[in-house]
Amino acid sequence: MGYYVTTPIYYVNAEPHLGHAYTTIATDVLARHMRQRGEEVFFLTGTDEHGEPVAQAAERLGTTPRELADLNSPRFRNLVARVNATADFFIRTSDAEHEDGVRRVVQGLYDSGHIYAGTYEGWYCPRCADFKTEGELIDGNRCAIHKIVLVREKEDNYFFRLSAFQEPLERLYAERPAFVVPQHRYNEALSFIRQGLTDVSMSRASLTWGVPVPWDERQVIYVWIDALLNYYTALSYARPGQDLESRFWPPTVQVMAKDILKFHAVIWPALLMAAELEVPERLLIHGYLLMDEEKMSKSLGNVIDPFQVIDMYGTDALRYYLLREVTLGQDGSVSPEGFETRYASELANEYGNLASRSLAMIAKYRDGEVPSAEAGAELIADFDGLADRVRERFDALDLTGALDDVWQLVRRLNRYVQEQAPWALAKDPAEAKRLDSVLCGLAEGLRVVSVLLYPFMPDTVARLMAALGRPDSNELALERARFDPTPSGHTIAELPQLFPRVERPLASPAA
Ligand code: ME8
């Protein structure tokens, strides 16, 4: 069975920001790690183009929703490339094939009695594209997220019988304690379900930007139903002629931030059960990137432009920083200063310098040949079990823990250089054997940490592996991340500077 990972599909009502980059990068780290394990991975991302968020933004800008989508969707696609995410397909919900797929599923739900006509009366936030209960409002009539005053709506539309899935959902949660990761998000979703589910509106009468309801073209399908189904429809046309559904359905891990937990942890599995499709295996819910304690968001305007960071520091530095700085699953503050600190102290110093020093010593003392020797026993012991620990971390979707485990060994290697002082050994011919052992251990340690760092910093690792004389992509397989106590000799090559000094400090967005 394949390994199917997804990001949310992002609204095209504005340009991508660092929050979107974060989810896409985290998903890519997971996808790359799983490919290192030999898994067949399918990685989906894309844009959500229908509904009020996009229609209203277009109106504000004096353009049409389609034009806005055509302008911004390529920017999200470009972000995928710039963060070096290995997405296998980029879906747009305006794709004709997706729209057909949505109509097919929704018609099936209607035919099997899961959808009925009714009247919605209550609060609706067009920015969230979400129906709100009284308890979710502030000051009695304002959206707690967007702070805008909402109008009470009364509208004839179609309802999805979510209430019928109260028990099936409770059973799902009971049977699958890891359905939602981390645990506190699982608890949050389950307690929402336990409060009692009411049917949800699944069409909009007052909107034209969307997929028409097949049996009643005066209405369009509610954008969230349309959007959620992207994960399913994409498999039907991403690779014409191939049956991806049988290989990849259901999704293995679906990644997103906590803002859209309810849709994915409650409505989505119910919708799939109604359609008699398997529900995803796990949802990985991360927190918010914060700037000065506030959620980074386009409506608040406190966003960092990922393209700018990448232009200055490179993709891998951004990937590393986000995964390292923000514990996946919790909110975390990011800042230009924090970025620069980690860039200089961890990337340039701890990893970059370790690599350049080690290779320079091999060049200088051993004429560019990694000696074929026996590595030091303490070093061997320190690497013992590392690859298995990293594998377990990824199994638990603890990407932060995986990176931290590897970084401990990067630091260990730095200490090893200090302890062994190869430059001193090189002065004493009687220590030649020990120097061989130290240099061979360093090269081997560097190789192992790099294989494990590959999902986080793919380009950097590829360059380093080439310099270590191991350019073959087979070298990146996870099974190669075992410390070999007696590695055979290798010729090293020149290593370009991995993390050059950047003179211009990252401009703060307020500046
Ligand atoms: O909700 N911190 O689209 P969206 C972390 N179209 N992640 C963030 C973030 C932040 N400050 N800001 C955004 C939608 N994100 C719907 C989804 S899916 C069927 C439909 C990321 O453009 C995070 O992944 O508002 C969040 O869940 C997503 O962008 C919301 O993107």
C-alpha cells in the first residue's frame, strides 16, 4: 500500500506566506523520509479556489474570482518549487475533473439519503466560510477569528446529515487513539463530537462562485465540501490511465494547522463514511507560526515572505529553521532575529563548519583520501540506535524530535573534533593510526547525520554527500544511516561553502 500525504489546499484570496510554506515543508520532510525508507509516496497539495473567501477578496480588488485564482494559484505552485517540496500533484479546485468528481460524490450522497433540503438560520462568517454557533462569537455578533461583525442568515439550502455520524465517529475515535496527532488535538476533536453533532449546511444559495449542486443549479456546493473532496478527486486524474485510488486511498497522513481541525477531524471522516470510502489513517495537526505573539495571517498583515527569506538564505536554511524552531504541534514564534541566530550558530557553525573542517583535514593530512580504518569505540557507541530512534520519531510524526535526535549527534561530532584535536595528532608521526581512526570516524559520522538530515535539507545534504565521495542517490536510503565501524576508504571532493555569511540582515516586516 502506498503512503499518501497531503497539505491543505490554500485559499487563493491572497499570496502565500510563511504559514503556508511551513505546512508544505513539514509535509515534504515526511514525504522525503518515507521515500528514504523505500515507501511509495504520493504527495498532494494545491489551491482552494471557490467560496466566499475568494469571491469577496476578488470583489474588494475589483476583479473576478477566476482572475484572482489564476493570478494567485501559480504563486502557491511556485512556493512548492521554491521550498523544494516534492509534491506529486498540484490540484486546483477549479479543475474540471475535480468539479466533476465533487458532483459525482455529492450526487451519490443525495441519492443515498445523506443530504436533504432545509433552512439554515444562524451566523455565518464569509472569511472563515464557516457557520458559527452563538458560543463561537465574541460580543454576541462578531467572528472570534476575523473580528468582523456577522449578519444572521436565513437561507434555504441543503444539509448533510452529520448528526447520523455521531456514533460512528465516536467509535472511530475509540478504535484509533492516534487518529489525530498530537493527543491534545485528538481530545479537542473528540470533545467537539461528544457535545453532540448537528447537521451542517452543504450548499449556498447566495453565492455563484462554486460547483453547482447537481440536482438544483440555483445553489453551489458549500466550499468546504468541495475543498475536502480534493484529497479524493485528485487521485482520479493526477495520473491519467493509472489507478491511484487503489494504490493510495485512504490518505496516510494529512497535515494542517489547528484552524481547520473541525472540518478535517469531524466533517471529513463523516463525509467519507457516508460515501462509503475509507477514512484517513492519521491527521497531523500543527500549531500556528506567531509573530510577536499573534498568529501570522494575511488578515492581520503580520506575515513574513518566504520567497524573500529563500532569496537571501536559501531554501534549506528556511526548511531547517521552521522545523527546528517551532515544535511541530505547538504554536511557535518566528522572527528574523531568531532565524539569523540559528543560521549562524547551528547551520553555519555546528554543521557547515564541522563539514568543512573535517573535509579540509582529510585533504590536508591524508591527501583527500578518507582513511580506511577503525572508528573510535565511543563514537561508534554514540551512534548506536540513532537511525532506529529517528525512524520511530517519524512513525510517531514527531518531526521535531527526529531533527533534535540527529542534531545531538552533530554536536557530538563537534565535541569529538575538540577532544581528539586531529591537528595535534597530525604533528606526531607516532599518532598516525589514531589520526586515521579519527578522520575516518568523522567522515562516517558526518555521512550518517547527513543521510538523516536529508529530508530536512535535501540540497545541502546532496552537496555534502558528493563532497564525501558518495554522490549516488542510493546513499540516501535510510538503511545507509548506520554507522559503519570500519568503512572502506573514499576520495573526497571539494565542498562549496554550505551556509555562507549573509551580510544584509533579514529586514523585519515592520521596517
Ligand atoms: O483554510 N501558522 O486555506 P488557508 C501555521 N482553503 N500554519 C498556517 C498559518 C500560520 N500562521 N497560516 C496558514 C484554508 N497556515 C482552506 C483549507 S483544505 C481541504 C481547505 C497554513 O489558505 C496551515 O496549514 O486559510 C493552515 O491550516 C492553512 O495554511 C490554512 O490555509
